[in-house]
Amino acid sequence: MFEVADTGIGIAPEHLPLLFQDFSQIEDAERRQYGGTGLGLAISRQFCRLMGGDITVASVPREGSTFTIRLPAMIRSDDAREHPVASELEQVDQ
């Protein structure tokens, strides 16, 4: 388990369900200054799930956010080979 916490602007509870969706951005003046495509967290969640884990968030507006990544302690290599991404990663390593 990994946790990353910040003391930034935080995220309102009504925006949390959208946080891991592709191209999702919270539209308000305070957040527009940070930019981004809205893909970072969606891609992060996909990677976590490919490895048998997940990523979650807890946040309090004006106090900050904590992102928690949970991954299994061990991934069987024969399971990874069944997924198309595994063969692509093996090609990069060679």
C-alpha cells in the first residue's frame, strides 16, 4: 500500500465519483489554473487494476487529498502473460 497526501485545495465530495473517469475535470475557476487533460488518474487506476490492485482517494475541501494505491505483494508472471499489455512490456524490456 502506498499513500500520497497533499495539503492542497482538496476535492468536494460531489466531485469524487468523477475523479477517475477519462477526460474528467472539475470545472471551477480555482481549479482551471492547474490545467491537465483529465487522464492522469484514469490511467493510474487502469495500471493499478491491471496489476490486481486499485487506487482510491479521500479528500477534504481546503485541506487536501490522500490517494491510496493498493497492489498485491506478488503477481504471478504466468497470469501477466495472459494479458495483452504483458507481451508489449516484455518487448520493451528486450
